[in-house]
Amino acid sequence: MKAIGAVLVILGLAGLVFGGIPYNKRETIAQIGDLKMQATEKKQLALPPAVNGLAILIGAALWFRASRRV
């Protein structure tokens, strides 16, 4: 539970700082034998700030709850 909480906090903070969660999408355009043509497109998963805030709150609750049990 502690790891899940930490991941939620990190993703929530990244969403607030970057305005979303950035990721790269790689797509094969053409392939002839062993030769491949690939394109990498930068995308961003835009989440509302309320969702990011909820992720931080839930992640912090899970994190502290798990550390209290030990």
C-alpha cells in the first residue's frame, strides 16, 4: 500500500507541475524486411487539477496509513 500511495503522490504532483502526464508514443509507419520506419510522437495526458489533487490526497492517505501499521 505504501508503494501505491507513493506512486499516486508522484503522479499527482507531476500532473500539477507539467499540466498533465507526458509520455511518448512510438508507432511503426512502414516495415520492409528488417528495415523499420518509426515515428515518435510526444503526447500529454491532460488531467484536471482536481483529479491531480485527489490523487495526491489519496496517495498520501495510503502512504501514511501503511507506515502507521508497521
